Amino acid sequence: MAHAIEQFSDGSAAFASAREDAWHRLGTVTTDAMTAEEALSAARLGGWQVRKLTLTARELSEDGVTSHEVDRFYATARTNPVTQATDILGVVGETYRPVQNEENCEILNAIADESGAHFETAGSLMGGRQVFVTMKLPQGMLLNGKDALDLYIAALNSHDGSTAFRLLITPVRIVCANTQAMAIQAAKTSFSIRHTETAKGRIAEARRALGLTFTYLEEFERQAERMMNAELAEAEFKKVCDELWRPATDKDSARTVGNSVRRDAALGQLFTTAPTQAGIRGSRWAGLQAIGEYIDHYAPAKDSYARAVRTVSGDSMRIKEQAARLLMV
């Protein structure tokens, strides 16, 4: 399943979206904005009762099977919302504390109360191992009167021990849904909250994170407008791209050379003629947008899920952040 949205035995899917269909055509689409509780209910994220179970190792020998209790590690499990069976999700350490999807409601409602955000999507990925909720802030940004950005808060959690509870602040371009990654000094776009925190501590941390978020957004807007007012020649844009991706040489294989030529052509087209750069063309901001758009939409990927994961992966974010550092003024 390329999109990784969880599908249950009764044909339903663990996904909900407010007002708009998702590209994968799965889950529940509501006619109005959702509360946190409505989002979790529509996406079938309620009643999981995520818990820790003791682990036993089984050793096979000529004498039969010997069982050994595993110290300091546990399996995480949930109650399947359709079959009521127990699903094993992952392996965690002894200090890990499951954060129920319902507990996330408290955190997300606290954020919504502070910011006026409303809930857009919620869902489960990879058999319940990861869950997500996105909220749209009531006001976006119009940079220099030219480039419109919506602003979203994405709340991500894992039940397999792979990640902390995270809040991501994402400005999204309306024209191409291209997420931004700005490396702004002393401001962050991502906040992690440990599973060892209490519920009260997580809410306090989320409120603190939200305050820092608005500081980040103010700096983001100032930096983006400076870049929008700074010219960028095509030759200079090519130099930036060459720093991000090593140019092919005659010592490289034919495949590597071909990939390099196609990448350079796509980046050049995005910077010079793509309609997504209309109104900002020829600026350092347009250069950053072209690089981000290439990574998110044009760079080769084996399927839609791989492309979606790559968009927010560490390597992609590092390239975007390096591009931002090279293009900032």
C-alpha cells in the first residue's frame, strides 16, 4: 500500500479530512472543520488502549523450547479498533510511556485554543505504528503581496518507539503544496516532547513550543521578503545547485551523467519558466522555491509513498536547509 494509510478488515481506513478529498481516496471526508475528538473518531484513532507488554524470548534446542523473560524491554500493543484483537506495534525501553491518541487531544486542543487553528486531517500509518493530525492556522502570510502561504501545525506521534511526539510548523505554498524548510538562526520549526513526560508536562511544553513558533514565523516572513527582493541570476542559481548536488564528470557512469543532466534541466526549468515562480521569478526566494519544488515533486522516487516520506526526511530537509543558507541575504 504505497500511501501507508492503515486499512482495516471491514474496508474502512484510518484517515479523516475536513472538506477536501485526499489523493488516495480513502477514509472519511467531513463537511465542516473538526475538533480534535471528531478528528480522532472519524479517523478511527480512538479506543486503542496502547500499552506495554512483557517480552519473552524463545530458544530452540535439541531438548525443545526454552523461554526467557526479557529485562528492560517491552512490546507496545493496541486494541484494533475494528476486530478488537491485540496488535503488536513495536519494542520500547522501560522508561517509555505510551501516549494515547486521546491524550493527544488535550495537547492539540490546548494548541487550538491558543492559536485559533482548526483540524484538517488525522490518520494512522503503517498499521498503527505512527499517527498524525494536521491543523490549519487561521491566518497565512502574503509575502510582499506576491506569494501566498498557508500555515499548518502537524502533530506526529509514534506507538512503536521510533519517534517522540512532535509538533512541526509548516508554511505551505498554495500553488504547489511545497513545504518550506528555512534554516533560521535561533528559531525552530520542530518541537519534540518525550514519551516520559506527564500529560500536564506535555501540554505545558506544547504551549511553550507554540510561543516559539510565532517567533519563528515572524522571522520567516522577514527573511523570505528579503530574499524575494534580492535578484538571483541564472548562472548563480546553477552554482548553488552544483553545491547541493555534485555535477557529473566524464569519470562517472552513463547513468549518473544522464541523471545529472535531467536534474539540471528540471531545476533550470523550474527557476526560469515554471508557472509556480510567477510573480517572484528571478529572485533568491524563487531559487529556494525551485529547489524545494524539485525535491518534493520532480526528483525520482519509486512510488507516491516514497516521495511523500522523502519530502520530510532528514536528507531532503538538510538539502533544503543548505539551500536556504546559500540563498539567504
